[in-house]
Amino acid sequence: MKKLLLIGRVGAGKTTLTQALKHEKIGYHKTQYIGYEDWLIDTPGEYLENASLASAIALYSYEADVIGILMAADEPYSLYPPNCTGHVNREVIGIITKSHSDCGTERAHRWLALTGCKTIFEVDSVTGEGVENIIKYLSEPQRKPQETTKN
Ligand SMILES: Nc1nc2c(ncn2[C@@H]2O[C@H](COP(=O)(O)OP(=O)(O)OP(=O)(O)O)[C@@H](O)[C@H]2O)c(=O)[nH]1
Ligand SMILES: [Mg+2]
């Protein structure tokens, strides 16, 4: 499995997605510190929301193969600056959680696409909908960086 680092604002659904990906019982658990287990790294939302903690996310990204940036379908605004994936030297995927939400996923899709994410998943971690697509993606071999040609 590729190792996945999950980031997103408080309540975006990182821990619930972690539980769903590991086929664990879904239950609320506030993340107080960065949880590093097997192929998943769960982070507290405060690390994304607070500039003084954000550098820890950058450090942990070096431990991961893929960075998953989460956005709940009902989030009122995006925390991610446009083209921010360009700063990351790892594959970055977008994950829309709470996809059952009345708000729909279209707006979250647009915001995640704006960050530069080419691959975007939609999940509902509570019902399990869409979660297998992420597991399948993580099970596939790592994409190799494109070879550069010499002139
Ligand atoms: N229906 C539904 N509820 C969700 C989903 N993801 C998260 N939730 C709910 O949203 C709340 C917050 O989810 P968490 O997984 O704790 O969020 P988090 O991103 O880990 O939050 P922090 O640890 O505070 O950063 C919980 O009550 C979850 O049950 C989802 O995909 N569908
Ligand atoms: Mg959490």
C-alpha cells in the first residue's frame, strides 16, 4: 500500500475516513496529535488551520507517498490556496467527504481542482460509499515521475 497522509480542517472527516479505510468501527475520536500507523497518517485539523503548526504537516509529507487533501461537501469556504499542490513533491489527491450532504459535491470538486488535484475521490465514510476506490488507488503501484529527455 502507498502511505497516505490526510490533511483537512477540523471536522473534515480525516479520522472517520481512516477508520473506514481500515474497516474499523466508526466512532468519534478527536485527533490530538499526528497519528502514524502503517499506511495512514492522520493529522489534527488544527495543524492545517494554524500557521505555526503547518510546518509539521510539511515534515510528515516526506514520510508519505501520497498526500490526501480533504474537503467536506458542506464546507463553507476552502482553506486551500489555488495551485498549492505545486509546492508538494508527492502525488496529491483530493478527497470529498460527507458526499451525502445536501450541499452536493460540485463546489468542493471545483475548489479541489483549483488546488491542482487531478484525482478527486468522493466518499461517505459513515456508509462506506466510495471508500473502496481509495483503497484500490492506494494498492496500485506508485506512478513513476516522467523521465526527462536530454537534448
Ligand atoms: N455522514 C458522514 N459523516 C462524517 C463523514 N466524515 C466525518 N463525518 C462526521 O463528522 C464528524 C467529524 O469527523 P472526524 O473524522 O472526527 O473529523 P476530523 O477531520 O478527524 O477532525 P479533527 O480530528 O478535529 O481534525 C464526526 O461526527 C463524523 O461522524 C462522512 O463521510 N459522512
Ligand atoms: Mg481527527
